[in-house]
Amino acid sequence: MSELGPSPLAVGDLQLGVDEARRAILSRLVPVDGVERVRLPQALGRVLAEDVISPIDVPPHDNSAMDGYAFDGAALRDDAPLTLAVVGTAFAGPVGDVAAGPGQCVRIMTGAVMPPGLDTVVPQELVTVGDAGRTVTLPPGVIRAGENRRRRGEDLAQGRPAIAAGRRLRPADIGLAASLGFDFLVVRRRLRVAIFSTGDEIRPPGEPLPAGCIYDSNRYTLTAALQSLGVEVLDLGIVRDEPGALQAAFDDAVRRADAVLTSGGVSVGEADYTREMLARMGEVAFWKVAMRPGRPFAFGPLHGGPGSGHTAWLFALPGNPVAALVTFHAFVREALAVLGGSTEPMPPCLQARSVAAIRKRPGRTEYQRGIVSRGLDGVPEVRLTGSQGAGILRSLSEANALVVLGHEQGSVAAGAMVDVWMFDGLL
């Protein structure tokens, strides 16, 4: 489990801005312990635990950057063409014994090792081939000495870091590691996140829906969001609004997980028992965050029973479906990345032109659902998906971005530029 950071949070109803809440969360978190060696095909999406140091020069030898003819660039003249005799061909792969002397060149393919004494490659389309392919002529000024040669180690020198620890590995990283000869990488263990829903009115999909009840969408939405982060999800199901059941669920979650994710049931104004239970288990703070949607939020460490030594971080999200997912993106996603050992910054907001006016009052951060497309002039533009109620999940499903309106920002005029969080790779 993770260690505790500084500055414990007292339980209480705090009024915080989004940035203030985010800083308060991140200041407490320390990455979890534990690493493992995994094969390259299993490393995608994992967090690298130690630097990948290149054991070789990349490229490992001087080679041709294109198909053409290799020769000694010292033979070039600015005021006269150069005719060279073709004495062989160099292919990519094992090094052959092709060599060329003064007045000679070698037909060479992309990636082939440069023959000894040759330092320049002229693209094949810039020469005139004569004598049935036995000579080539270069016009003056078409190339400079040393061009189109990739030097040994110019991409990456032996002994230099190739991939820094803390990176969440992407396809290009896997390819780079393979190009250096690695078949295993050392990564941090997967973060374990327990999730459950609370409420006597909640029913799982697939069952009959009695009057007054609703299907449990939040647990499925948030589980999918967690899976996109590559964490190990511990689904504890639906927990009854009953003290013993809640205590057992939290005890189980703390024992098995690094973080606990709930939606509904622990926000401001909920049952006193829940607050008292969480206060006994840790240092949970109940916040009123100046944001829309997603105002109620609770965060803090939960400790296991006496002698267990287990601690898990609680993220208690609002119960409304849209508010739960927006709050997850605003706070939990980055927090889990830090807990998992990632050092990469979160993707920045992009800018898009608002198609219509957007009403907004200063004093809170608002996240509105939008669809970003490219305008006729090529500039990205965004339009809202309609009703922005915190319980209307359909409007979030239709969207491909969140319009982020800052804390001090007021209403937006049609045509003004606004910040947007694109969903691709985020939610």
C-alpha cells in the first residue's frame, strides 16, 4: 500500500476551488511500492519503474538514409558534373565486402552500412545512369558532401537513457525498447482500486426494476474509466445502506486495494453513521468543491484494522452519473497516475471556438458536454450537446469533449475561444 504524504486533512466541510482541491489531493500521495519484470507484449500501458539505458548505439553503424549511390563526397565539384563507376551494391542487412576507390561509387539501399571511405549518398532520382548501369553522373550542386548518411549513435548513444522511469508505456516506447534488444522491462505493479455502489434503490443491470429503483450505471462507467488507466479493478458490487454492510465493504476494500472509489452515500448531508465510520477509519475530509457538476466530494486515507498496516485512499464521488465521471476526470485520474508511479503530466486543454453563447457565472469551474469538430475555416469549434443536467448521462455519451470554463470566467460569447478536454485517451 502507499505511504502517507504530509499535511493530514481534518474531517470537515471545506469549500475549495478545483485547483485547490487538486493540489490538496496530490500533496498527500506517494507512489505504491512493488515492481515486476514483464515481457514487451505485456508492457503496454504499464508504468516504467527504472530508466531504460541503451546498450548499443542507434544506429549501430553509419548507414544510408535512402536508396541511391554512395561515394566519397570529397570528389564533388561546384562547377562541373561528377561521373562515377558503379562497382557493386550494398543491401541492408549483414555487412558485405563491397568497397569503392577514387572515381567509383556503390549502389546502396536504405539502411545499408556505408562502405569504408564513403560518406555521401546521392538519391537515385538525381543521377543519370549510363553505360547500361555501369556509371552514374551527378549534375553540379545537387548534393553536398556528407548528405544522406546517418551516423552511428546519432539517434541514441550507448549508455544514454532511452526511456525515462515514470512513463506510461506507449506503442512507440515498446518498439524503441525492442529496437535496443530488450525483451523484458521493469514496471511498477498494477494499482489495485476497489469500487462499489451504495444505495437500497440501486439494482444491477439485467434484473427487473421495481418502482422507485434505478439501474447501477456509475459502477460500470467508473469501472470502464479505471480499466482505461490499466489498473486492477476490484468490483465489490452493490452495498446496502446499512451500517454493518458498509463497514464490511470498506474493511474489505482497505485490506485488498490501494484506493477505494465510491459514488453517492458519503457526500455532504449524508448519514451521520457514514461520516463517523470514515472518521474512525482515517482522515477523510468532506469537501464542497466549487464546480459544476460535481460539488460534493470526499477524500482521505482509510486505515485497516489494528495491526493490519494497510492503508487505502478513498475517493468518494457524487452520485449523479455525469457528476461522478466529471469528478473522476478532474481529480481521480491524475491521483491514480501519481499513486501508480507515473511522472507524466496530464494532457493539456485545447482551444476551440464556441458555436453559441454559453451562460456561466464566476466563482466556480464548470464542465459542459460538447462536440468538437472542424469549422469551415479549419479552426476547431465546439457546440454543447444540449441539457447539461448532472444526471443526463446520454448527453455525455453523445459528447467527445468537455468544455472547461474556469473559476473566474463569466459567460462566453458566440465565436469566443474556450478550453476543451478531448475525451480520446481521457475517458
